[in-house]
Amino acid sequence: KDQVALFLNRKDLTDQIPNLIELAEDRIYRELRCKYNLEVLDFPDHGSAVLALPADYREALYVHWDLQELEKRVIIHPWRYRGGAHRINYYVGMPRYWSDNGPEIVLQPSLDGPYDLSLTYFRTLKGTLVDDTDTNAVLTAAPDLYLYATLVVGQSFLIGDTIPLWDSQYRNALSDLNTEFNMNLLAVTENAS
């Protein structure tokens, strides 16, 4: 918070800096896809074709059944693959596909029994910075990302002429983290082949 006030060259914004950080976090977690906001959630003995998403969910990367990765489908229509009171579901078996359908992950075919499933997803860490001493994995790894994102938001309220500078610095920090993750993912994929 002190760094933001220093860079904005404004001491009268102290009360507004938490709001600026919150707006910056909105932007960061819409765009950031790296190991620092990656999470794995296990669903042991799961018997439903629907996985409820956690509150910190941003975007799914993988869904696994045991060690088998399920294939992502753009849309699996819930009316087509989930049996309701008015419909008999003919698609039952081992999970093969998944789709991100809003507040849930839908599996297809409907499960024929309980399976150990896991969801690897990108999460938002928004709201973890309440006190001045609080931190999170992204802030620890890339404090510049938080600083520049917050400065872009702050300058837009102040109608400053340094927005392009801070936005450029933010984009560089974001690109570095996303590239690092993609390079690591590529290396893992190549080693698995």
C-alpha cells in the first residue's frame, strides 16, 4: 500500500488504496494463468456427473479420473447428458469428457458408479490481502504485477498521463509469469511423450 501511494505521488489516497488493489486483483485474475494460482481439488468416490466448483474457481485446466485425463468438450448440454425426472439418461459409463458449464463441471457420460476425480484449475486469490502484512503466492512471486496493476487503476481515477507506462509494465510482468508457466507445461508434456 505504501508503494502504491509513493508511485502515485499521493498521500491523500490512503483510504482508497484497498479499493484500488481490489480492482487490480479483478484484472490480474481474469488474465493470469500460472503455477502461483493453480490448485488441485480432489473429489473422492464421486458418483455424480456434476462437479460443484469452489468459490475461488476461475478456469479449469484438467479433469482427471485416477491417472486418466478426461477430454475437454466446449459444451456438453446438461439436458442431453443428465437424467432428470422427465428424461431417461442413456449415456452411462466411465467418465470420458468434461465441460465447464457455468457454476459446475459436467461429466459425460453420466457416471456408472463412484470415481476418484480431481480438478486442476486456476483460482483467484482475490480478497486474501486484508492487512498490510498479508500476502499470497502471486504477490510473493511477482510483487511488481500487483504494483503495476494497482497503479494502472489508480492513474485511471486520477486521469494521469502515466497509464501507458504502468500498463506496459503490468503487461510485461503478466507475460513473464504466463510464459514461465507455459514453458514448464511444455517441458512436462515433452518429457511425458
